[in-house]
Amino acid sequence: MDGDEMGKRGGSAPAEDEAGQAREARLRRRDFLVTTGVGATALVLGCGDDDGGGGADGAVPADGGLPGDGGGLDGGLPGDGGGLDGGPGLDGGGGEDAGPEDAGTAPTGELPEDTEESAAFPLGVAAGDATESAVVLWTRYDGEAPLRLVVWRWDDGDYGPRIFEEAVTPAEGGFVHVAVPVSAGLRYRYAFFEMEGEARIGRSLVGRVRAAIAADAMEPLVFGAVSCTRNGRDFETLAQAGARDDLDAFLLLGDTTYNDGAASRAEFRAKWAENFGAEGYRALRSATGLYATWDDHEIDNNWNAEEIAPAVLEAATGAFFEHLPLGREAADADRVWRRRRWGRTLELFVLDCRSERLPSTREGEDAQYVSPEQLAWLQEGLAGSTAVFKVVLNSVGITDFPGLIDFGSDDRWEGYAAQREALLDHVDGLGISGVLWVAGDFHFASLGHVGSEEGERGWDQWEVLVGPGAQTANPLWRSCREPQFTFASGTNNYTELAFDPMTGAVTVRFIDGDGAVFEEQTITP
């Protein structure tokens, strides 16, 4: 460990328990058609014209339903507003014929690698917002040929049955979001194909994704995470993460792209494309499923929700959802905050810590860093969760940071003291175990207690700052010292979070652009 790091070495991460995965028995190809079918309706989500209307391009209307079918996919969970759970909009038939007589198999000559990769998918592919029964698959297509999406189950390191095949129609701008029904805990491969009749003439990258494990399952999980990837930088950290095939999911904590100065939808799209077209992001986004929130730079540096021009906010919000594999909430299509559960192991709480702030209230008893609705949702969710780990995606840290870092406290939870204290007191007062705050923004990595001293508010809660993935280091990391902080560094990295529900331990590894683990610690939040 060189002079750029401070910390204590911890234990090793638990190995993935393959025997504990909820896996279906592999079917022989000749029996597959007898037991299942691959016809399903492809849902193209939330990426229509700027006015949000549905129509000929297959986009979903503002209420989340398909044009004319009355169904919906709002990105919620059962018990949390409905949505991406195999319910309305996922149970209908129809669409084009599922394929030839042997559909459901992956015979030689029909694997995705047998078709040449096309340059018409410049941003690659992505999967995300996974639940135990559905996942959103994404691409941007710049060509003219008809498109078809094919999904295979991945069985023991090889292609298994083809479980989904449908024609898809890009929305305005070439964006495609498709909700695909999946089985809990299983792994999948997928690709988008350019078609000429029934012939595949070009394809996207081949993507990988895992469905969330079943509600009653408990097994070790390994997630990756990053923040702060500035446009034009070397994304070698992302390439290292993208080279892995063992990550169950990946967390984007915000400042995924730096869109400062953009004002129109076209300008925001260009900024997103600049980052997502880079090889590091193409590798990462195709390698595993994503969950994402935003910070400030997806819109503008330290933007103020009380002052931003509505047209700019609308353009930026539209571009955010266009470029990420996220479902849209039926009640509020622009809502970023949501929760996703991975069995009894962990529950993710994805926060929106930007668009609901009211800086004019900052110093009062009614300080609003997040809306009262989001705060109540989070408090109730944390108190009611039966998962071992409650992982809060919190783009800017909630920790009581020391020294010079306090000069920027008006731009994070600390600057909205009344609401921060109410939230931390809620967790402390109820003795909610397993809470892990995960944040970015600061351009340094750290691991430490939320409270500044033992016995103080938040001391028993832990927070990890992940990344920066591609940014200039903030030298103030050096002020994060023991005993509050057990590690801090300015080294560009992505972060691995290995969750062991049997011991209640999380092993945190910080991994640099060469793929080397430069710090590893195990905590019990």
C-alpha cells in the first residue's frame, strides 16, 4: 500500500455458492418445446417522442401501458407500487412468430457469435432494473434493418434454451427498452440482431445478465459499483469490471456522464453517447445487470431544483431514462427512486438525492434534501425489510465528514441537518441492522462510520464511497482518518461489494485500472 492509501487489511470475500443458486434443471433440446414456449410480447419502454406519447414506434405511453393493451410496466416491485414483476404487460401472447420449429434451442450456426457484429449499435447493450421475474434489456440502434431480440438461458458455462425471441421497434432516437420475463436467480445471454427476412445479417454485442434471486432464497452475492466517470478520460477501471463474469449486478452511483452546459435533448444525447460509446463502458454495460441513480453532472454542476429551467430539466431527465435500462414508474414516469430485492440476502434502495432538494429550506426544521414522500418510503422500507443487508444508493455521502470537507456540506445530507438527523435517528433508534450506505461524488474512495465519534448519531452505520472511476483525485481524502475512517484513497477504482448473509459480513474491495485489489476490508454493518 503506497502513500495514496490509508487503512487496515481485512478478510477475504466469501466465494460464490453455486450450489445455493436457484437454478432450473437443464432441459434437453429435443424436449424443450414440450415443456415451454418462447413467444412473449416485447415491451418497448418509455423511450418514445419527447411528449411521452405512444404510437407506431412501439413506445409506452405515460401510464406505462402498451398502446391498446391496457397493460403496464412501471419499474416497481410487488408491494412497492407494482411493476416489473411478471404482472400486467408481461403475461400476454402475440407478437411475431417465436421462430422455427426448433425454437427454444441454440443449435450450431444460430449462436450470436455466428453472426458478425454490426457497427449500427455504437453504444453496445445493457441490462438492468432486474427483479426475480423480469429484466429490462437496452440498446441504441442507428441502422435501418428490422431488429429482433433473442435471449438464451446460460447453463453451466454454455448456451441453454432460447427463452425469448421477438421483433422490436426502436423509439425516436433509436432507443430500445424491452422487458423480458426471466426466472429467479438464473443467468442469461442476449443480443439484438439486424434481420433480412429470417436471416441474421448483423448483431449487437452479446450481453450478460442475472435475474434477482427468489424472495425466499439466501446466498452470497457480489456487486460492483462506481461513480464519477468524466467524459474523455481513460475508462480502464470500467474495462476491468467488464472483463468479469462473476458480478451479480453493478451499481452506478451518479456522475456517470458529465453533461455540464447541455440544454437540449440533442446536446444531452451527445454527452451520454460520448461516454457510453467508449470501450470501457461498452464492456461494463454488456457484462452484468445495472442499477442506477443520478447525481448533479447528469444535468449540470450542482444544479438547483428551485432554479433550473424546466425545459433543461425535462431534456436531461428524458436523456437519463433513454440511456439506461430502467423501467418507468406508472404513477410518476420521471421518478428515479425505487427498491429492488435480492431474496433474503439484500434489498436495494435507490435514492434520488438531487431533483427533490429545496435549498431554500436547508437550515430550517423542514429542511428538504429528499421529498417527504421519498423519506417516508425509505424509513418504512428500512424498518420493514427482512433482508440481511439494506443497501442504500445515495449519490452524495451521508457521513459526517471532517475538516475542510465540511465547506461543501450545503451540497449533501449534512447541509440539511433536520432531515439527515431524523433519518439516522430512525435507523439507530429502531436498531436496524445491515444498513450499508453507498455513495460517490467526492472523487475519492473511503470506508468508515457515518457518525464522527463512537456514541454519536450514525456511528454504528457504515458508508462506502465508491470510485472515482475516471476523475482527478480530490486531495481532501487525506483528512479521512482513523478511528472514524478505516480507509481512504484518491486512486481511480471500481469497488466490489461481496455480501455474505450467513455471517452478516460485507467484504469491500477497491480495484484499480490494472485489475489489482489495492485495499480489502470486511465489515459487519
